[in-house]
Amino acid sequence: MTPVEPFFRTAGDGCGVLCFHANASSSNQWRGLMERLSGDYRVFAPDSYGAGKTPHWGGGRLLTLADEVDLIEPLLLRARPPLVLVGHSYGGAIALLAALRHSQKVRALALYEPTLFSLLDAESPPPNAADGIRNTVTTAIRALEANDPSAAAECFIDYWMEPGTWQQIPKERRPAILASIVNIPHWAHALTRDPTPLDAFRRLDMPVLYMTGERSPASSLAVARLLAGALPDVRRVDFAGLGHMGPVTDPEPVSDEIERFLASLPRH
């Protein structure tokens, strides 16, 4: 496979903060946080495979989270340590695996509902709390196979937000989402088949801000129950009235919390 360079946004100067976005989103979701932090940090926000301006995965097999970490490896090496990794949803899962790989360089994590569903299946085989997203993905893939990406997007977006959300998204914003939604089979494989055991995360002896939304689906909240119980130095924050897509729909309170968390870390 020809090496792929991720598209990324960057701002500021100082020790590195790397921000990883959710599925059906892009690095653009972190622009507000980047502006806030750029006075004290060098902030990087890459596009994952098939998102924003980064090419689609072309490895001839289904994508893995390790492939996503390989993609952003140059940024992990380029950013000045000690690093802080920020991740939302799929990006939170990427951040966790990147922290395991570079535990000597990463000093803290700020996570909003990482969707590492493989942990749920390892704890208890289906049926389990991942059934909702599993059924959603199955329906969405059938729509893609029927050449109906709009139906796939509606199914996927409405699960993570609320019924009717897709129909309310302005038409000018839909093409970017439709372009990324074809990655659903890859996302599902990456998040449900990752082999990393829960015990591996007990080794992440660093401060972790773990954020959740009061209105989030059972699947991501169940992952939160497992990870928040395993991470040795975790502070849990639950946002009243917010859902899984809180960093996108209500970025200000989420960015406030991340900024406070960074300010609480020991000065490097």
C-alpha cells in the first residue's frame, strides 16, 4: 500500500495537543478549541481515513484502529512532547490506542465517549449494550449496498443524535457527510474487532478527563462504564442535556472543560 499522509490543521506553538474527530465529521470540528489553545500549545487536528481531505483507506482489507494510529504517527513524532491527546467518539478510540503506543510521550488524555465497542463484546457476548449501534450499522450497510447513501446517513446520524436529525441538516452540509458515510463498514470493523483488552488501559497512568453526555446512547455510555473503571487516574464529567455529539452540537461547554483540564496539569 502506498503511504498516505493525513491532512491536518495546526495552530499555535508549544508542546503538542492532538485532536481526533468523530465519525462522519472531520478536523474542522476542533477549530474553536484550536483557537482557544493556540496561545499556549501547538495544536494538531488530523482528518482520519476518508474524512475531510485525507484519502479513503485503500489497504485491500477492512480498516483497523492500528491503521488509524499508523496514519497519524508522523504527527505524534513531530509534535513536541509531552503530548495531550483529545478525542471524540471514533477519535477517542484512536487517542487511547495512540496513548498506549506512545505512553512515554503522552502526559494526559481528554476523551468524549470513545466508542471502543470491542470492550463490550469482550465483557459479554451479544446481546449486550452494543446492540443498538450494531443494528444501526447493519441497516446502514444494507442501504449502502442498495446504493442509497442518504438512507445510510440518516440511519447513522439519527442513532447518534436523535430521530429526524438528518432531515434537519442543511443540504449544503450533506455532501461531506455522504462522502464519509461509505466508510461505515470500516468504522464498524475497527471499533468492534480491536483486540486490545480492557486491562491494557490500566497501564495508562496519566490524568484522563472522561466526558459523557446525559442523553447519549447506551452503547457509548456502557464503554464509559468500563473504561472509567479501568483507567487509573480518571475524572468523569457528565454534561446535562448533551448527547454523544456534544463536542459538535455544543462545543463551548466541552471546550471549557478541556481548557480547564489542561490548565490543571502540572506545568511542563
